[in-house]
Amino acid sequence: MVENRHAGSFRPDVLEGLKSIPKRLSSKYFYDKTGDRIFQEIMAMPEYYLTQCELDIFKNKTADLASLIIPENEAFDLIELGAGDAMKSTFLLRYLVEKKTDFTYMPIDISGNILSILNEKLTRELPDLKTVTLEGEYFEMLQKAASLSDRKKVILFLGSNIGNMNIEEAENFLYDLNRNLASGDKLLIGFDLKKNPHIILNAYNDKNGITAAFNLNLLSRINRELGANFDPQQFQHYQTYDPVSGACRSFLVSLKDQTVTIGEDRISFEENELIDMEISQKFSTEKIEELREKSDFKRVGEIKDSKNWFVDTVWEVK
């Protein structure tokens, strides 16, 4: 079954971001129907190593993952934050179904479109899987999940989604996540590790311009849904990576002085002015441990991919 929810925050968030200094847009709004499709293309790019690294863990070390997360002799809810198409977690879901594990899968995503696709896929591929899909913001849907069941919760937060927050935001998010869970609940969270900076930069600045199209599509979505008049051709994608801080950031650059209208609001851009679009933070092992301590989780274990480029770590609420 699908829990539908249409967020009314798109317009106010866009206007607030574009009126701020510097201008910014939230990456959570990348994922309309076109954005979902382009992101599937990104995940298939040879340069975009993140998917293959975490897929390596879920495909080849599934039993090890399961042993870290399954509550002992107890039914549980497996809740995936930002589930997308669940390409990686499907390997874990299949393993748990085959082992006749008593659990319900609850994918949460802001995109109703991708959840509908996921629901159809899982019904077809894993007919014995119990699924409740929840469309909306993470914490609101976690509360919804808690109201549906009082069973132990195991949270999946994959794909280095935690990297789409700066360090302070990540600390606050993980602290709040801990407070939304109960003692004994577990979190399996993916972190993209620091590595050769050329490898990281190439993953977000591909020569075919797929990542650029992904960023620019948000302007087209604003046009379509909010009645704006952005000319995406007058903006250019720009990518940076700082190997010291681990911050990989994407921007859109205004190519000229221009004014964009969004309904009755007018947004002025100077030539070369930036819109801050997204951060993709990379982590050291020390920073991961610091995040765990600050958010008051207990360490259970971790599994790295075969290249040691990515880690899925499991924490437990004390």
C-alpha cells in the first residue's frame, strides 16, 4: 500500500533559498519524474563509483549485513530513508525473505513517483515481502511508521545520503534521528570515504553532462510547477571538491545579468552569481566516529566494499 503526501513547502523553500545570500536551492527537490530518470542515468555512469561500491557490499556481503542488523528472535520493521528504486537494498530484502525473516519493509521517499515504481517492482519480484511505502519527509514518516507498529526498527540510510548535509547538519540530523528511535533500534548508514580527489571530482563532473542536466532540471521543475521563467541555457553547472574538508559542492552559475519571475516574485541574478545546489560530503574514519559519538549511538559493526572506498556502518540506540 502507498501512503500519499504532497508537500506544500516547494514554493516557500524555493523563494526563501533564492532570496538568501548566497542563493541556494535544496537538493531534495531534484527528484521529480525527470530528476528520478536522470539520477538513474547518473547511478549507471562508470564514473559514479558510489553505486557500485555500496552494491558490492549489499550483493556480496549480504549475510554479513543481515547478521549485524537483525534483532535476535524478534519481528522488526526495516525502514529505508530515501529509498529511491531500492536497487541495493533489494539484495538484502531478497535474502531476508528467503530466510523467512519476520519483518515489514517501509521505504520512505519524498518522490511519490519513485515509490509507485518501487511498489510495482517489489510486488512483482518479491511477492512474499510485506511492504508499506511512505511518501514524505523523513521524521514525519518515521513517526507514521512508529504509529503503525511498535516493533523494533532497523533504519537504512544508504548511498551516502548523509553526505548531502554539511557536517553541522549531519550532526543535528543524526542526533534527531536517535531521538526519534527507541532503545535497541538500529541504524545502517552509508558513508563515502575520502579517496583520490580526481576519482571524486570525476563522479560529479562527468564529461557527458549528465550531472549538469540533473542540476539544471530543478530550474525546469520550478518553471513547470511554480510558473517561473528560468532559461536553463543561461545557467552553467560548476563542481568543486576540497580534499581537506571532504566537501564536494555543486553550483549553477548565472551566465549574464538576468531577472527571473516566480509568480509575482522577481529574483535578480548578476552575471557569474552562484546558486548553491548540493553538497556531497566525503568522510574520514575519524569523522564518522565523531558523528556517532555526538549523536549518542552505540557502535555495532561495519562493512566496507572491496576497494575500501565506501563503508556501511551499523549503530544502535542505547
